[in-house]
Amino acid sequence: MSLRVTEMVAEAIPGARLAIVPDAGHMALLTAPHIVNPMIAAHLRAADGVRTARKSRLSTTAPSRSI
């Protein structure tokens, strides 16, 4: 996929972030882990924060059920 197509895809996805790792090629995880790993970790922390907030919001708004 060309860089322009990649940019267009990222622009079309709400909230998407495009990270370009210079000189990494298709194996960025192996050739530049010092750059890629922190990006993945930040993404997972952000996703966990969304999941945690959503779970918390659901538990406070959902009616309790007794069995």
C-alpha cells in the first residue's frame, strides 16, 4: 500500500493515528522495537482506559438484578 493510500485510510477512520517509522520497512516490530513498542503500549493503555471507563459507566447505570 502506498503512503498516500495509507494516509487516506487513516484520515477516513475516526480517531485513527498514523505512525511512520523511518527506515523500518515491513518489519518495524523487529527493526525498530524501541520506537514501535512504546507506541503499542500507549495504544493498549488508551484502549484499557476506554474499556475501564465504559465498564464503570455501565455498572453505575445498569439496574441491579437479584437472582
